[in-house]
Amino acid sequence: MGALLPVGSGPDAEIVDELNRLFSGTDLKILRKHNRKEKLFGAGHRLRRVAFRIGAYPARDYGSDDAKRKWFFFLHHVLTPATEDAIKRILDDAMTRTSITAVMFSVEENSKASHPHLFPSNGEPLANYLNAAGNKYLVHLIVQAPMNDDAEDPPGDGDPDNGEKPIDWQTLKLSQPRFRKTKSGGKGRKKKATKRPRK
């Protein structure tokens, strides 16, 4: 998604999958609930900071290629303000429009692109980013080429936006197995062994 290396596979595929997961199903419901307390994609919030907070970044090991730092470099230095605002406009609407069931992300490489932008453009009416059924936003990003290996940036964990509030992610709860108690209060009685008659 961030024109990592190579576009469409490896870290790119991982971040696309992670974004698609976060903006659908239960996670989308959690983000919407949080958005009622803090407008995640409001004017004072940066995509790179929100991405760090919700865990929208590559987390796998790609050897010498630090995909996580590349992703944050892309969000900080490569993504233009106009494209960032266009993405935030879509995500902000998805936070409140309940008819939207998901936001689906994808990336495409095009050497003729002078800068990253949404397809068909950043300035489309919101309806133009919807799928045919009208229930999903399609954030299709056009990038010129993969980034250089030295394009790395820290994730920004010490650089908060104003008005941030902790996101209440649901934690995995394991149900404890229930064992049926015996009449003796939980301790089963041992049966006496019966002696076999000798032949």
C-alpha cells in the first residue's frame, strides 16, 4: 500500500491485508465506537499517527528490508497532503455511515504517476469511491514505483496528535471449562476392586 518493495507483494500485501481487516467486521465496529469519542480522521489527526495507534503497519520480518519504517516514511514524506486528505475524507465518512460495511484497500504501480493519488483522482465525490453495490469504499492508490531501501522513518510512537484517547480493543477471552461436581463435593469416589474367583 505504501509503495514498498515490491509493489503488490511482500510488505505491500501484508499492509493491504491488515488495512482490509481493520476496516471491516468487528474491528470496524470498534473504530466507529471510538470515533464517537475522538474523530480519528479529523483535521488535527495525521494518517501516520492513526496507523501507528491502530496497528496498521507491516509487522513481519523481511530481513534487511525494514518494512515498518518504510511504511511510516511513505505516510510521512511521500504521501502528498492532498492524497492524505482524500483518504481521510473517505475513512471519516466510513466511521459514521452505517450502510458502509467495509473499506477495501489496494495499490497499483504506474510509472506515469507523478505522485501517489487515489483512483481516479483525489477530488472525486465520495460516491465515486463506492463499489457497485454501494456498501464498500474502494481506496485504490496509484504509486509511481517502489521506494528506495534507505527510505525509513520511525513510527512516531512519541509524537501524539492532540486529543488522543486510548482505543479499547477487545481482548481475547478464553472460557474456563466447567467440570461437573460429584455428590461428594468434587471428589469422585474410588470403586472397590472386586476380586476374581480363582480357578
